[in-house]
Amino acid sequence: MAPAAVAPVAGPLAGITVLDLSSVGPAARATRLLADYGATVVKVAPIPGRGPGATVPPFFAYSAQRGFRRVQLDVRHADGRDAFLALAATADVVVESFRPGVVDRLGIGYQALRALNPGIVYCSTSGYGQSGPHSGWAGHDLNYLAVSGYLATSGLRADGGPPIPGATIADAAAGGMHAALAITAALFSRRLTGEGTFLDVSVADGALWLMSLAVDEHLATGSEPGPGHDVLTGRYACYETYRAADGRWLAVAAIEAKFFANLCRALGCEDWIDRQYDDDAQDQLRAALAAAFAQRDRDTWVAVLAGEDTCVAPVQSVSEVAHDPQFVERAAVVEAKDTDGRSFCQVGAVLAGMPPLPTPVVVRDPTLTDTDDLLEAAGINRARIADLRREGVVA
């Protein structure tokens, strides 16, 4: 099937070509960011039935590959490897997420590409990095949050166990943003030196960085941070969630004395202003704040408190977030349609410095490919592409 045209995105990475060997997870989050900043991302997908399967998202999640181009070839086959090397010869960035050592065995690792293209920025993303005793471990988001200390410092479940977070923090931030930042820094360095580089991005390392405040405290003092250890993990009533009269919740983060004083005055709890960090008073203070919040529904409290410098915000459901006027005003949610004509909305390009996306955003079926056009542009003629297709090396 002929693919729909992919409109180029203006942005600071316009003109940068990224070959993406990943399917899901941190590497895919990284290339999503690079594409939103204007890079041309070419998803290198496997042949169906050969090698690891590619996860095809439902239509409403096509934003995961919004604006991507796609080539489908078997890099485990010698001819598929050669076709990939032809693509890589003029690319700027390669992102991969195989187990450590796999790309070298396939002949598509950094050294092989650097021999063809000294300016290549090669980003290997993995759970635990390319070295170390855990480098061969399989894992997902929850595992990286576990080994980094994130789960151990989060509020406990009713049974005393660590919680399951509501977002894939390790994949998105510790891995995806980590990789995207490293790639953009390497591209900047290449402008100065002309040389590419190899990037060993470990999601667990990124999660450790997210936990650096707690880990640094332990390293400096020998303490053991955990749930309720300090102001940011639930020790004090000024940094807590409270139930309103309608059963919905509010998040209070009045860490600074002036914000806490404003909150106490608005709630009629002035007697507690001077006891914000009195450890002996926290149970009573929580009870006083809880009793006050229980007098009105959540949105009434938001209307009363939001403009009073109290550091209070509503705990919103996903459906509320999707229609929040703050996000709508900032074009964080955009209109989209797919190649079957379905109209829907999706999260747009929300990071700082992004040009606004044209609306409606057209997102195409990620099973469509640009294989012939991309391989021909890499110097492989149509007759050879037809041979590769007959061999099952390209699809």
C-alpha cells in the first residue's frame, strides 16, 4: 500500500535523519521527541514473522510514530544488513534497543557504522547499560524504578508493598528524555568537531539520576530515605493529598512557610501556622487539614485556593486532564485524523521551544511503509529492491 505523505515538521532538528531500530519503550520515546523537534525519523521495522515482532499501536496511539517514515527489512539477513548500512551511510543518528552485544553480532554496531560514516551519533538504549553485572537482565519500567530506589521511597500500598506508579516514568523520563538529551548534546558536539560518538544510555542510570536527591543524602549521611522520610515523601502534613466532600482529592504542596500560612488562613486553621514542621504535631495537623477539606467539594476548594498562593491543585482523572483548559490553551491537546478518516484528539508537541503542530495532525497507519523510496534514495536500485523482496529480506 502506498503511504500517505509525511509533512515535514519545522524545528531545530530539521535536516537531521534518525534511523530507529526500536519498537516500544525508552528508545521509542526518545525518537518521538526528536521527531517533534523536527528530525526525520525512519522507523526500521522487522519483517513480519522474522525476528522480534513489532508492536502495532491502536489508531488512537499513532502519535507514537507521528510524522515517522518507515522501512521494513530483516537486518538479521546479510542482505538486510547491507541495506541498513546503505541507509546509515548518510544518516545522522541511529537509535537501537537490542540486548547488549546484539548489534555487533549483526554487523550493524557503532564500529561498523563509524567506518562508513564517521559523523554518526549511535545511541544504544538498554535497561541496565552495555556493561556491568546486570547488563544482560531483561526488564521493563517497573524494574528500573525498583532498582533505582524509586519504589522504596514511594508511599506504600495498604499491604505495605511498594506501589505501581501511574505512569511509565523510567521509560519516558529516565530513558526517553535521557536518550534524547544525550543525542542532541552529541549532535551539538559534532558541529564543533565533525565527529560522531557512541552513547550508552541506561534506563536504570537515568532512574538513579531521578533519585539523586535521596541517594546523595544516603551517601553523605548514611541515612536510609523511605516513605515518610522527608518533606517530599510524606513526612509532613503540608505535602499531602486530602479528600474533599465529594470524594475527590486535592494535592497540597505548601512547603514554604508563606504558602502554608496562606493555606491555613483560607481553611480556618490559623492556629497551626507555626507548627508546620513540628514532628510531634503532624498527626493532629493532618487531621485538622483533612477535616477542613472535607467541608467542601474539590472544585469549590480549587476556586477558593488557586489564586491565594496556597500550592493546591486538583487530583485530576485522565478524562479531566484531556479537557483541562490550561492544556487546551497551550495546544497540548491537538485535533488529529488518521488515514482511514477517523477524527480524534491526541497529545501534541508539548516541550519548550516546539513549533505548533498544524491541525488537524495527520497520523498514518504505522504498518504503511516507505521501503522502496528510502532504499532507492540510499542507492539501491529498483531491480535490486525487487530481488530483496523476493528473498523476503524487505517487505
